[in-house]
Amino acid sequence: MTSGPSSTGFYVYGVMLLLVCAMKVPAMVRRRHDTLLRAACLLLFAAGCLMLFAAPASIAALNRLTGTPNFAAPVVYATTTAFSGASLLLIVNWRPAPPEQTRRVSRLCVTVYGLAILAIVVLFWAGSTPTEQLTLFDAHYATTPYIREMIVTYLVAQGVAMVAAGTLCWRWSREVHGSLRAGLRILAPAYLIIVCYVVLRLTAVTARWTGHNLDFLVDEISPLLSAPASVLGALGFVVPLAGPRVATTAHAVRQLRQLAPLWHALRDVPTPSAVRVPLPWWRTPPAVLLTGRRTALYDAILALAPYCDPAVREAAFRAAVRYGDDAARAAVTADAATVLVARERQRATPGQLPRTPHTVAPRAQDLIPLSRSLASPFVQQLREHYVPEQKAAHHE
């Protein structure tokens, strides 16, 4: 067990983990056969309890309230073992494998770590720990009959689980990509740090067996590994869950920026046949905003179809080809010029269709290239060429 200057951090993290676990309970009730969800809830519950029980104030309070010196030791160690088993169980159920193999390994994991927890409790009551130790329990009782076996049991159980989980994460990370791979590559070193924590404590215990004193490894060095292991572990599980959503949001934001020129050009185009629902950007998810904006742009282009002049498109296409654009790029440039000129024609005669309306809209399947083409000099030149004529006609 370790102590620190304050228990606040332990309690904050513990309560947060238990709250997240409580939020998962309704889903677990609905999906009773979802082993992955059950393993995740077990991990959250074990981690939350571990943070609460391992707080320095909790260790002292458990000893005082029960009247048993070091009563907190088996509580913390049993919870640590449960957390270790839950971590391995989650990785086993998370990693793709044949269902029967997953069930077999899961049952083995539950059995082994359940027996380890039982052994910790039995060995503590069989041994004697008359002197309270808040920070040096492992080293102080390393040679005490039954208690030394209890200490070794929890350390070995924790070490084996972390080695196995870290190895599975690293091997699995070679088979996947994206945020899942990043999360697994973060989890692997997190488990490695916990293995180092276990090795340091086992080293101090072994030193006591040989008559040496390396107690500083227990109360000074190993506690320093707890924070980075906790942070990396949390990130490792969060990244695969949040990664796809973050990637989707980033993709939507990028496309919204790419569509901005076209949106600024067409957002005021009347679309009587379509209903536009206001979508304030500050409270609308980017993906929803992108869908709404694309729909509004297509509606605007469709509304401008009667004003689109094939002659304008043909002139812009020939100019773009002469400049060196290939046929595909020249076609997009021509569509952009046609749309801008059509917008000016609609503005010049609001509410009135042209005498010879056209029925073919620009062939814009992808709005982003169309938006980019608005910066083409040919588009601006053609717009400046046709707009004055339209304004003059409007004033007459």
C-alpha cells in the first residue's frame, strides 16, 4: 500500500469511475449477454473501488473502524487483483477471436483471479500483522508467515495480468489501424509501467528475504509510477472510443471550411420549393451542420437551374481548357461560372423566370471541387463580364 500527501485525487478519480460505471448499468441490463460490456463495467467498478480504498485516508479509516491493524491491506490487495483480472478479461473479450476460445479464456481468467482473491483473504486471516503499516506493508511483513504468501500472491497475479494484457495489446495493434491501434499502443506501455511497479515491490520483498533493505523501492520509487500508468491507461481506453467520433468531427469541420466559399456565394439564393431549417453553428454538431449545408447548397443550385446559360458554361469550359486544365477540372470551373452568373440573373429579376428558362442544372456531383473553383480567374472574369450586362438590363 502507498500513501500520499492528499487523498483528494484518489476520491475524485474513484467517484468519476464509479459514476461512469453506473451510467453503463442500464445498457448492461438491456444487453445481458454482452460479455464485452460486462467486462468493461467490471473494470470500471474495480478501478473505482481501488481508487477509493487505496486513498491514504481510507487505509487509515479502514484500520481504525474495524479495529484490526492493517485490515486495509487485504481489501486493497484483493481489489487490485480484481482490477488486474478485469483488465485482462476486457482485453480478452475486446480482441477478435473465436467465441468459444474467448469464453474458455474468460472462464479461466475469472476462476484464477477469483481464487487469488480468496487466497489473499484466507492468508491474511491466517497470518499476524500487529503493527500498522500504511506505506511499508509489503516490505515490513515480507518475512511474516502467510502474510508473505499473501503479498507474493497479489503481486504475481497483478504482474501476470499486466504482462499478458500488454502482450495482447501490442500483438493486436499490429493487425489494426487508426484510433484503435493508437489506443492499444498507449495501453501496452501503461501495462509495462505497472509491471515495473510490481517488479520494484517484488525486489524489495526479495531483499528482505535475503537480509537486505531496499524498502525505498516500496514507499519512494514505486508510487511514482502510479500516475503515469493511470493516465496512459485512461487514454488507452478513451482513444479507441473517442477516436472515430473525433475523426468524423474533424472531417466534417474540414469539409465545412472547404464549402465556405460556395456557401457564402449561394446562401442567400431563394429556394421556395425547399424548407431551410436554421442550424446555428455553435450548438449544431459539425456532421449535422455539414449535411444541412450540403442539402441547402444543392437546393440553391437546383433553384438556379432555370437561370443557367449553356453559353456561359461553354465559354468558361473553353477558357479553362485553353489555360491548361484537363476536361474534368474545366467542367467544374465551367459549372462554377455558370452558377455565379445564374445567381446574378436571379438577383436582377427577383421572382421572375427568364423568357427561355433552362432545365439542366450544373453537373456538380461533388460540391467541394465546385467551391474550390470559385477562386479560378476564369470564373471571376466571366462573372465580371456578364454581371454588368445583367445590372444594366435590370436598371433599364
